[in-house]
Amino acid sequence: MTYQTEREDFLIRCASEGLPVNVGRQLLSAASTLQRLAVAQCNGDYPADNGERKTRACPQCEGLWATAVMLGGRLCPDCRAEARVLRLLHPFPGWGARFHGDPRGAILRLHTPKHTDEGWGGLAVPARER
């Protein structure tokens, strides 16, 4: 299945369960960001730590990230993306998020009001592979 097909199926599913399409699109964007960051952490690519540059520990997850992306010592890009997802879902009762750090699977899964547990972790948010 292509990313485009997965994306459209996801948006249709979200809309059928009461989540606005614009929020679904923002979740797709956040999932792609989380996917890119998970790959960077796995491979030691920028902005994650690879042992060759100065890093800072995130105060929330304690992951090591390049100093330039810590934005004045606040949260790392990964924690900021997760917080963004939670902010997007907050106004919609029954919606929740589960984050998986392994880039080989769905990095973001949602629990929907109609289906709180769909087998292995909920509705997968497709992420664009780069």
C-alpha cells in the first residue's frame, strides 16, 4: 500500500470517528516528524547524539540531542513533537496517543472513541519515509 493510500484511509477513518480533517493532517505531519527523529536517534544522525558533537540531555526524556535544537535548554524535538500531538488530541474526548520509539513500525498510534484497543496498540498514523 502506498503512503498516499494509507494517508487517505487514515483521514477517512478519523473523520468517520469525529476528528476534523485538519487535525488528522496535523497528526500525519507530526507522525512524519517523529519518524524522522526516531531514525536519527537509531542511526546517530543529526540532530541526535552520535558521539561527535556537543549535546545536551533533554530534561524530560534524558535523550541526548545537538545543542542547537534544544532551543534554550528546553525540551528536545522528540518531546516537543509528542507534546504537539497531545495538544491536538486534547479537545477531543476519547482520543489518545501512544508513542513508539522504534522507527521500524508505526511510531504513533491512536486510541479512538469507538475502538480503544485494536489489537496491537490502536490506529496507526502513517508516516512518510524519507
